[in-house]
Amino acid sequence: MSTDRDALTRELLDMVAEEGMVDRAEITAERPLEELDIQSADFIMILMAIEERYGAYVSMDNELTDVVTVQDLLDLAIAKIEEHQAAETAEA
């Protein structure tokens, strides 16, 4: 199963907006998450929503240390989702 990255990106941006309680119109790929006032508790909610929807686990510890912008978060989430999908395909 291949991932439609554009659709996935839109879904993830919607999740960031919803879980981070940020106006979707304010979210751009280049925007630092700090500017959007997304706190660590919001991060946890975003990551839990990603895990619940896509089955992909993102560790709060090491993997988020380099996440500065919305694009960084998207790249990490998409990589984890694709890894999870590839593992499921391999098991099938």
C-alpha cells in the first residue's frame, strides 16, 4: 500500500491544528512550532492521535529533539507511518 503523501500531509496538518488547538490557517510547513504555541502536552496529544489513526509510534524522547518546524514534525510522522505500513506489508 503506497502512501499518498499530499493527502497524508493534509491529514497530519489537520491533526496538528485540532490537537494543538491552533487555527489551521496559521499552520505552514516552515513555521516553528514554538510560534504556534504548541506545548509538550499538545505534542503528546498530536503523537497519540497519529498513533491511534495510523498505528505509528513516535517516541517523545529522542526523536522529537530535532523537531523545530511544522515540516520537521510532518517529516518525522510520515517516516514513522511509512515504516509502520512497510512492516505491516512485510508481515502479510
